Amino acid sequence: MIHTNAMSTWINLEFLNVDFDDQRLDARFKKISIGLAEQSEKNISSSFDSWKEIKA
């Protein structure tokens, strides 16, 4: 697995031009992408700590 800082850097570079016209949505998208990438061996419900994070 890739180190968390390297993963965050890669995700931020890959999605540099993502723009949902809302900074909160942009940040949420990147946070979810990082979470899924870090837990790629798990399913979506196991990749996050709470239902609130999944639902968002």
C-alpha cells in the first residue's frame, strides 16, 4: 500500500482540476477518494468509520 502522505499528494494532483463550484464538495470528494484508496482492499462500508461519512 502507498504511504498516506504520498496517497494524499497523488490524489490532490490527479484531481487538481475537479471543481464542483463549492470548496466543501471539492474537499469532500478528495477526502472520500483518499479514504477509498487507502482502504482499497475493503468494501465501501468498511472503508469509513461512520455511516455519516459514507452517506456524504
